Amino acid sequence: MLGEQYRDADALGLFLTGAASDGGAQSDPDLSLGNYRSSSRVEQIGFFVSHSIPSIIIERVGGANGVGLSSLEVINGNSLRWTAPGDTPGEAILIRDNQTRMLQSASGPAKFIVVSCHTAEELAGTATVSLVPVYNNVIGSSNVPSGESLVKLRCIAMKVMDPDNTIKHLKVWIGTLATQQVSDAGQLGSSGSGTIETNGSFADWPDTGFCRITTAAGSLREIVYYSARTDSVLTIPAAGRGLLDTTAAAGAADDILDCVPGIKIAKETPTGGAFTVASDEHDTNAVSGLSWTTGIDKDSGLAISGLAPGEMIGIWLWLVVVEGRIASPQLKNMLKWQFGIYDLVISEAL
């Protein structure tokens, strides 16, 4: 397409891996297990269109738009503007036949949509676009039979798509899923099952999930799986102790509690354009030599100083499933990243 602009938040493209050559065909997120970058983009957010604008195709939507109702509308016949959920309209951008354009909502460059035009006729109308969460994508991983205990791997490629500008200070980290609490009403012992209690509230935490326990001084104490919760108590089974490279340890009344996905992440620079190949999604030996982190902020996650146009970095995800974990149709993972390009700082989440 003529006039496509890989700029601002879209300057860094996220792709599946698992292709036989760089940019080759491979569209199954469950087979995103290293080797070469695929031509298929990582699906960040899903969308449904009502009353579409004829001959306008939505190519991709930035995950930072969030979920909810948004709109794509024609202004003065040949221009389009984008309004993310809960935002106000962004600048109207001229688009012609056989062109692709990025449109941004008013509140920031990360809230973008990329569309293409396929007509020389004058445009008309407004499309209502419903943005929805995506499950079982490469970050969410595939379903697990209830009762199994295993590890799943995935690898994505982050590539600089802007042909002229370098990505600076790329940071990648694990996102938290609920409001941070303190273990001021009860703590775990040094081993075995137990409970964690707070005088705050776990009301917005998932019914089951993972808790990252950090000391008041900021040191990681332990990551645990909780099999049940009330508004004030997390129940931890013995099998849920000392996860993701941590060791069971007695808690303290001033420990910080964060709700996290059960994942750790690592980065890999490609060799000859390819990443390490995992023989299947459980092949942890293939990537055991990488440096893994469970950091939940940009200072404790992964850091890449710079990527020139066309360069890429691989991000591996290691998902742990605890034996006896309670099944749910909507368990969530979250990955966050931030980078600089020209005078902008872009923050996104998936």
C-alpha cells in the first residue's frame, strides 16, 4: 500500500515467531516458539465493526485504546478521524485510494488505528468499532486441561518498522492485574499451605491467581498461587508455594502484595535473523540459558538500549500452571512495554 506510515506507537511491530524464514507464513499463536519472525502480527485487541465505511479496511488497532465503543468517522469526504473508547476525536487525516494511514485519538499516540482505503470514490459515514479483550492469543496462551501441572512457552518478535528512526530505551515488563495490598492481617509460614490476609481488600483480584510478595524494602520474597479468595484472605495450597524461581519463605506484616499473571519473561537477540527454536511449547531446556525476570515495573523488567530500523528483539514468555489450579474461562496475562522514538515516549500493554 502506498503511503503507509510506521510511526509513533506503530514504529515497533509485534509479530509471531515460528516461521521457516524471516517474514514467512505462520499464523498460529500456539506455534510461536522461536526460529524466524512470522509475517503475522500479534493480536493485541479484538474488534467488531457496526455500520462499516465502504472500502475502508481496519488493518490493526493499538492495544492502548482499551476496550469499549469507539468510532471511525469520515470528515469532509476524504479524511478520517478516530475516537478511542472514552476519548475525544483525534485529528482528521486525509486518505486516498490505495493508501494506508495511521489515525490517533486525542489523548495520545498509543491510542491508534491503522486503516487502508480501497476506492477513488468520496467516502461517507461513521463506523462504530467495538474493542474487546482477546483470549488465547500469543500472550494469553492456549487452554490447559484442568488438573495438569506444566509449563508453556511462547516467543514474540519486536521489530522496528519505522525505516528512518531508532527505537530508544525499550523496556518490557509484566503487568499487574488488580489493586496492590499489604499483608498486615496475616502472613504465610516458612513452608506448606496457609493464608495471606489484609486489612485492605482483595475484591478486585481474580477468584484464583498468583500473588507476588515483596518486602517493604522492595526485595522479592516469593510468588505464590492462591486457589481461593475472600475480600480479605488469599488461600495458598502447598503446591502453590515458591513459584517462578522463588523459594517459600515466611511473610511479614508489611509485605507488599501484587496480583500478577503466572509468567516470567526473557529477551533474546536473534542470530542470523532467527531465535532459539523450542521443539514444542513445553521445551524449557531450549531456553533455560536465558536470563528470566518476573519484574513488574520498567526498572525491574527487560531493558534494550536501542534498536535500529529493521532490527528486532525476541521476548520469551514462560507460563506456569500449578497442579490442581482451578479452571476458569478468562484467566488473564499482561505484558507492558515502553520505548522512545524522536521526542515521544510510547507506553503500551498487551
